[in-house]
Amino acid sequence: GYNKSFNGRFLLFGFIGLLIPWHKFSTSKIVMSSVPLLLILSIGSTARSLDWRNGLTLYGHDIEFEPNSYDIQNNYGVELFRSGQPAEALSHFIRSTELAPHWTINWNNLGATLEKFGRFKEAEIAYCRSINNGIYYLAFENYAYLLARTNQFARALGFTEQIGLVGLPLNPKLLELQKNLSAQNINADEVRFPLECK
């Protein structure tokens, strides 16, 4: 099928040059030859707008045409998660990490979904992979707080002080966690980058 995304429709702009006889510049000819093109573009835009009812509909449509797009897999997973379908979202996050193993956002989203199911060790590994791929504030926050929630206080404080606040020195959630853990007289573990994801 023809993909109705804006990428496909921009190909039609190439035909404008074919419709306009530049060597015989005539305003009326340009206007008359542009009407069919504008009509085609309008129909395409109207049809595409029907896919935009909500994110779930949009990405559900787009994934049929581009199943190997890491960002569409991720975005469809986000929409499924938001609509209360985390089990369905999980497979799309996994697929996104297979397609783009060096991206940050997909690994973080996989971690959040695994954490929702109580699969804490797997979630920790997914957040770790996200952090090793680059600075994404949600992965830093999620990783640190998961360590704290699973009673790994020394690791949580070590990560927060030695990596989290180095990469994101003004992050309010990391600063709050550091304050709370430090108040409990916890000795921070030594944590080095890149993290060991195991």
C-alpha cells in the first residue's frame, strides 16, 4: 500500500516544476496547472488527518507500513502503555531496542514497562543500557529510584552522586534522592561509567 505519511506526499512537490512552463512565464497558466496539484495534496492531507485522531491510531496505522522503524515501534509502545496496555507495549519496546540498540529512549521505556510488571532486575538492566547509550534524564531518574526502591541504597547514592548529578547537575529528582539518602548516613558505593549492565 501507499504510505500516506508526509514523506510520501512531498514527492508531489517535485511535479510542480513539470507543471510550470518557466520559459513562457504566464500567471494564469501557473495558477491553472497548480489547481490539480493542490487538489491532490488537499485530499492526501485530509486522508492523513483521519489517522491523527490520537497517538494510538496514528502509530497503529504507521507501524503497518514501517514495521522496522525503531521510533514508530517505540512510539506505538508508548501509546499502548498510556492506554493501559503495557503487555502489548512490551513487545514494541523490545522490537525498538533490537532495531536501535544504541538509542536511549527505547531502553528507558522498556525498563519502565518491565518495572511495572515487577521485573526489577530486567528493568535495572534496561535503564542501565539507556544510561550507557547517552544522557536521558528519565533513565537517570528511573535507575536511581529503582535502586533505592529495591533497597540498594549504597548503589543508588553512588550512582546519583558519581554519574547522575555529574551528567544532570540540576536535576531536581536526583538532588532530592541524594539529600534523602545522605540524611540516612549511607556510604555510597563507588560507581564507574560505563555501568555494568547485569
